[in-house]
Amino acid sequence: MQPVILRISDNLQSINQQISEACERSKRNAENVSIIAVTKYVSVETTQKAVDSGIVHLGENRDEGFIHKYEQVTGHIKWHFIGTLQSRKVKSIIDKVDYIHSLDRLSLAKEIHKRTNRKVKCFVQVNVSEEESKHGVSSDELIEFIHQLEKYDSIEIIGLMTMAPHIKDEKALRSIFKKTRHLQKEIQELNLSYAPCTELSMGMSNDYSIAVEEGATFVRIGTSLVGNER
Ligand SMILES: *Cc1c(COP(=O)(O)O)cnc(C)c1O
């Protein structure tokens, strides 16, 4: 079997290739797409190898996993918290995160604001697919939610995050990403200094090419980049 570091480098190369092709198809610049390696299914050792192979952005979806990796993995790393965030867990991660992808309620905004003095780059998570099981603000309530965030001045809304359902239907996936992009545009048109909303966090192992074609600036890739060791 190939050593982990070579396997990750190969995966990274092929993902970069897919991303540049998607950018060509959609007339975008691939420099505007960043890859977040989602390391929730892999060890500290594998995560370290990902960083050693040139990955800068790391994403974890649970506080324990996040803190564990944060304390053990070294290098030039930008730390992304991508999972549902319970308010009581904010305190333990807030000084470690560079980005939070899962801002989905006012109580969480309030807690973030309470626990830090700096500006935190946040994505508002939108439940575009309207699946019951998914977290996120519904499309209908998004604009009002954005307005309500104004009073929490430690929060900078840098973009929207969405998770598509696990389906193969390319058309359905594309429509979810398109809707997210339209919502982003609506927010940009509000011209709010605390909500520049220039970023779109969307696309995972199965659907990142479509997400990039539809405007993703951050793709969150776990399995097909670093694998699954569980
Ligand atoms: C696990 C996870 C991913 C990555 O999933 P893969 O299908 O393994 O690429 C992306 N985003 C979030 C929020 C996740 O929890």
C-alpha cells in the first residue's frame, strides 16, 4: 500500500485538477477556491501528513476532535469549525478557530460575542434543501437573521455555508448550490459592513465539482482527500 503522505498528495493533485476543470467550465479563477481538508475521520498522524503535503485549511466538526487536532498538529494552519456548535462549547474553541461555518441561531451569536473580543469570521449556515434533519437557517428567515446579527460586533459574516443532501441527482444538487449563491447575492446587495458575504462554503467529496461550478470559494473535503480510518 502507498504511504499515507503519497496517497494524500495524489488525492490533492486530482482534486486540484477537478477544481481547475470546474473553474474552466464556469469561467472562474481556481485561485478563488480553497480546499478545507476535513479530518474528522482520521488520526492526528494522518492530519499532520495532510499539512506536510501542503494543505493549509483544516476542518473539524466536533469540539473534542477540533481541540485534539489543534493541540497536536503543527504547521501553518487555518482552523475551521464546520459542525453544529453547541453554545456551551463555544468557550473551548473560540480562541483557536479562524473560521466558524455553522452560525445558525442568535443564541450562538450571542455566546460567541460574549466569549471573545476579536472579530470572528463566520459563515451563516443555510438549510437550502429544507431537510428536517439539517441544521441551518431557512432561506425565508435568512435576511432577517442577518439583520439581527448587527448588534454582535465580534461577528463578521464572511459568507454562507450549506450542506447538500447525500444524493446523486446532479440537477438537484446544482439547484441547491445555485440557491445558496442567490442568497449570497441578496446579502451582498444589503451593503452591510459586518456582512460582506464574499465567500461560499459548499461542496464535499461527492459534489464539490458542481459546487465549484456554482461559485464555491471553500470546499470541505474529507473522505476523498484524507480518507476515512474509522
Ligand atoms: C464530514 C463533513 C464534510 C466532509 O465530508 P466528506 O463527504 O467526507 O467529504 C464536509 N462538511 C461537513 C460539515 C462535514 O461534517
